Amino acid sequence: MRKSAVGSVLVLVIGLAMAAQAADCPRFRGPAGDGQFFETGLLKQWPQGGPKLAWTAQGLGKGYSSAAVVGGTIYVTGMDDQKQGILFAFNLDGSPKWKTPYGPELEKKGPSAAGTRATPTVDGDRVYLLTGFAKLVTFDAAKGQVLKTIDLVEQFKPKQAQFGFADSVLVDGRKLICTPGGPDASVVALDKNTGETLWQTKGLSQTTGYCSARIIRQGDRRLVLTMLGAGVVAVDDETGEVVWQHEYPHRAGVQPNPPLYADRMVFVSSGMGTGGAMFSLAENAPTAAPVWAEKTLDCQMQGTVLIDGCIYGTAQSGNKGLVCLDWKTGKTLWNAPETGMAVVTAASGMLYVYGTDGVMRLVKASPTAYEPAGQFSVSGGTDDHWAHPTIANGRLYVRHGDALMAYDIGAGS
């Protein structure tokens, strides 16, 4: 079969698989971990006051992890007054299904908020969660029973992360992949059934960057792509070999934005004046060469998305607000300071921009201008507006501290 035909078949197969999973979101920042949700038939313009609020679930306690939605169940975490982490499960109508305590979570440390950090990852009949103290917990997805707890600090000897361990577990086949940041163990893969260490990054001992890893394909290899405390790294998914890495330091080692990837190009972004940068990957060599760097999109922890050759995200410093960059050149196409610093996710060609001021905005993904399409204020919940929203089954799920809210955003709403 000709290479072009093979490529077409692969694209078709991948597209069908994505369509089949369109109703669910099993992990942080969408099925691929890139901030995009495979939903169609959503509102392109919100009515005055925003979409209908379907329900609110209160009593989650402290935390800013997102919701995962799989098989008619919504999973989200919180921390109670005794500093115990709890995994909650809700039905799609917001009614409680079960809740399970799983051990201590973090109190406030420096500028970071108290509560749960990582988003649960759902895979089949299991839910996986990394606590702020690097305990990797496995739950029964139907009943909530804790099946296994692995102490990654004890096993891989990392220092306690300054702001608590925060990466959401990447499930890939039999592997559970996370970034404890220990000696010769910046990134590790464990067997999801036995807990056995399948590989660890020998020779790589960077601290965790609080980033949730994702899988990309480069040539014939599947790579684990993530940010660590001192830069971006790609690791062979099967062996744990460090294929390439590039220094991209952040003064506090805080690198929680998952890198973007397309056509052998990787974009990374960090806050505190670090800005963004693009790297080009050699097709058959372990190198990543700088292409461009810029300071406008100085994104701290709100994530970025790539749509039709444009990067969208919000800046922490400078003009702040929503920024649109050209993928190839890094040129700023437009900047909308009025949005302020905000989490950015996307679905069906629209941006969902959730500001630290509590305002949720719908914006058309356009390379020419800022085109708002509605907004509303998230009035329920407590503490900081930091959690990344989830889109699934025609609903927008917004976590705000003690509360989880579900909004109807389907076109027929």
C-alpha cells in the first residue's frame, strides 16, 4: 500500500476512534491532553447571562482539580476540613453516587492554595489519581473502593515538590506514566495492574514541573512529551529512553502547561516573564532545535491550545489577557487584555476562556480578531478560579473550590 494511502487510513481510523469517544473525557484537558474536547453540536453564541445552569454539586471541599467524565459518571476530588483527600463520583444529573477518602492532601504552601491538585484519570474499570504527596492511588471506578496505593516518594526518592505533586496520571496501554522527579526517575512508567516499575528515565534527574504528560508520535516512535522543572523532554514510550530534551528554565521550576505538538514542532510556555518558545524536531535524530521565542504569551498555568495554525492562551505578565500567536512564526496576531489571566480550552472551533476573575467567556477561534460570543459569571463555589473546565456530553463542567457546576452548552439547549 502506498504511504499516502496508509496515512489516509490511519487518519480515518484515528478520527473514528475520536468520534466514538466524543461524549467522554477520561483525563485532564481533554482526551489527548491538549486542551481540546471532541464535542460537536455546541452553541456558537451564548444567550444573555450565559447557558443554562443544569445543576450544582456542593461539599467538595478545597481543591482545583478538574472533572473527568466517563460512562455516565463524573469523577472529581476535594479535601475536607481534616485535610483528607476525597474522590467523589456523581451521576450525570448531579446526584451523588459515592465518595471515598484516600489519604492526606496538601495545606497551603507559600502562594499555592490548599487542596487537591491532580485530576483523576479513568481507564476501563479503574480510576487513577496522584496525590499532592505523590501517592499513586488506584480506585474501582464503579464502587470507589481503594484497590492499591503506591508511594512514589518512597520508591523513587524525589524531594517533596514545593507546591505539591500535581501531574495527572497518563494511562497508555498497561502503563501508568507520571513525573515524580527523582534521581534517575524524572519520568516513570508503572504496570497499572501490578505496580511494577516498567521503566524510569536513567540519566535524567530533573525535578517535577507539575505538568501532565501526553503522547505524541515522531517518526516510528511514540513519545511521552512533558515539561520538567528545567525544560521540555521527550521519552520513548516503550523503553523510557530520553530521546531528546531542551533546557527551558522557569525561575520557580513551575511548568504545568502541557506542550503543544504538530508537524514535528513543539511549543512550550511558562509564566513569570519566561514566555513561549517553539522547537523543531529532527525526523530521525534526537535533537530539538529552537525556532522562535516570544514574551507576549507568558502563560503560567492556564494551558494553551492549537487550532488551525494559531496558538491561543492567556498571559500572566505584560498586557495579560487572551493572546493569539501564529504557530510558524510566533507573531502576535491579536491580544485581548479584557479577558485577564484565564484558563483556555476549546471545542468545535470555539474557545472557553475561564478567568481568574470568575468570568467564563465563549470566544470564536479566529486568526484575525478577538470575537467574543457570550459570557457569564461563575457565582457558585469558593476560593480561586483556577480549575480547568471539562466539556463532555454537551455540558460544560466548571469546578470552583467547594462546588462543581454543569452548564448545558449543546446547540439544542
